[in-house]
Amino acid sequence: MPTSSPTAFDLDDINQTLGQRPQALVEWAMQQGERPICTTNFRPFEAVILHMVTQVKPDIPIVWMDSGYNTEATYRFADDVIKTLNLNIITYLPLRTRAHREALEGPFPGIDDPRHAAFTQEVKIEPFERALGEMQPDVWFTALRAEDTAERAKMQSISQTDSGLLKVAPVLHWRAKEMYDYLQAHGLPNNFDYFDPTKVEEKRECGLHLQH
């Protein structure tokens, strides 16, 4: 069971006092539950959040929903970061392989294709919901940043889902310059050859963080 109940702290107060202090927020959030996870997609600057959380809890489960559509560079970057930070990586895959899906339905549908929502559900949202169901986390760390999309700009660094899951976005208010400086300071790798077929456009939401 979580060590704190939903009423044990004031989210507005925590956001005000720790929302601009990523490492302090990570340290605080780690104390609020017993089953924390951190999700990753190994996109640009992702090593920042992975380094932050593993500095506090080296064996925290790092959950990767691998759609099967990542670039070759992203897979190489993922392997590099996993080894560099000795990540406790747990990968969730779609129930069908990419080869199976494409043999029946062809290449992934564009965002204007009516099949795109079902595609996103299959390769990203269902694996994530399966991870939640199997792992039953009480604290969820994510690398969301406000400058990514208009929807994320409205979010808070720490929030609580309807199910009581504590959702923590330590670097929400950091810009690319701060992320870059952190990578440089800690000698961490980066990757810019990244593509998400569920978003397609850089400033578009895939839907996962709107549903969860």
C-alpha cells in the first residue's frame, strides 16, 4: 500500500514548492509510495529523467512501451542508456508484432486516417494499460515537458489520476536548454533521430497522457 493517502498532502502546495525543483520533487515523490515506476520512450533528452530517478532509486522499474516502429538510432540509443545507467528495464510490446500487423493492414495509418485511433490504442495505450494492470504502481514518473504540446503546457508537475496513481513530471517546466545542460553535466547520451507513429507531428498528443 502507498505510504501516503491522497489526502496526506496538498497537491497545489507541492506543485508550488517543488514544481520548479526536479530532483527535490523526485526525492519527495519516491517517499509517497512503494511501487514507483518511470515510463520512457527513449526520445530526445530522455536520459535526464532516467538519470534523475535512478539517482534516488537505482532499481526503479523503467517501463518502455516499444511500439516496434522506433528508428534504428532510437534502438541503439535505448541500448546505450540501459547499459550506461544499468536500468531495470521492463518492456511492454503490442499483442501483435509489427510484421503481423502490417501483413494484414499495411503500413501504419496517418493521423487523418480513421484507423489511426485504433492503431494508437494497439501499439501504445493497450501496452501501457497492461503495464499498469500487471505492475500496480502507486507513483508514476514521466518526462512530460510543457513546451512539447499545448495540452502539456496546462498540466502540473504532480497530479493524481482518478485511480489514485500519483503522476509526477519533474522536468515539466524545463526547456531544451536546461535538459541539454543536464545531459552535459552528467555525461549522458542523447538521441534526436526519433519518430513516434502515434503522434507523427512533433507537437501533437498521442492520447496516452490525455487518458491517464
